[in-house]
Amino acid sequence: MRLTDADIARLAAFLSVAQAAFIAQYTTLAHDRRGLVLQEQPGGACIFLQGSDCRVNAAKPRQCAEFPRTWNNPGWDRLCMAARRSVQAAEAGTLDNSAQSCFFPASEAGTNS
């Protein structure tokens, strides 16, 4: 998962760590050496995936927040193992505009597939 500078700032703030500490603990250099990506768990899952939930859901990287709207590569549905879930109003208020469109209000829980 490639990270932007804004992703790093948002995730570091969400985890209450300095940006340098976030980079050291949670990122690695991308294979193409053109930026930072999130580290992976053994097996390739995102470092923030816990079961089927995202530990940093309210501050997740833009690339995750845009999933699946801007993902159009074959097999995209197998790439993200986090389950779509409802968010409560308090959590929804912490999401940036790009992330808000990827969630549905708790009142709609269970109405999506």
C-alpha cells in the first residue's frame, strides 16, 4: 500500500506517534524505490489488518479509502482482506472526505453485499 505524505501525517497523528517514528515502525521502501509502502504481515496482509477489520480505519491511507471505487485491476476483490463495515457518527466525523465515501452509516448496516 503506497503512502502519500498526507497519509503518513494522518496515520501518525491517529496513532499518536511522530511521523519519523511511524515511518520507522510501519513502512518500508517500495519495490520501485519511489516512495514508502506499509509493511506487511507474514503472508502479505496489511500490517494494520486485525482479523477482518482495519486497525486504522478512521485514518486509513487514501489508496485504501478509495477502494474499490478507483481500483480496476483484475482480482482487486482478493487484494483487500478488510471487511466493509459501518461506522458510527463520531468515527465518521474523523474521516477525511475521500475516506467518508467508502463507508456507510450504521443505520444502513447489513444492507450492502
